[in-house]
Amino acid sequence: MSVQVDAIGDVCPLPVVKAKKALSEMTEGVLEVLVDNETSVHNLEKFAATKKCPVEVSTCEDGTFSVKMTKLSLGKEAPEEGT
């Protein structure tokens, strides 16, 4: 399952609130949150860490950011880096 949340233009803590809601509705898969400021990126990274979700951040061509967090089903572990 892949879900995208558009939080461009939203100020913190709204991107994290939206991410938390979307993640709670998922059993597993990738949640992509689009934001337009680095503060939101850092807060989403911290949120992902508390949920033990691997996270990947990339900068889009228009200067916005894509924060992808992977929710793993229970019993699965995150792949080790480099594998």
C-alpha cells in the first residue's frame, strides 16, 4: 500500500498530525508526505523514528520535500542499510 499526504503550505505540527493519522490507517506500506519547509522535514523524521519507520527524504524539483516512511507489518524488521 502506498499513501501520499499533501502538507505543502501547512505549518507544524499539521504535517505530523496528518502523517500520524494516515500511518494509523495503514497496516503496512509507504507513506509519502509532501512538505515545503525543512522544519517539517525534521519533525517528520523524528516522528518516523518514534514509530520505528525507516525514512527517506528527497528534494523535489520545485524545492519542496518528499518524506517517505515505510510502515512494516508486525514481525518484520527494517532491512539493514546496504542490503
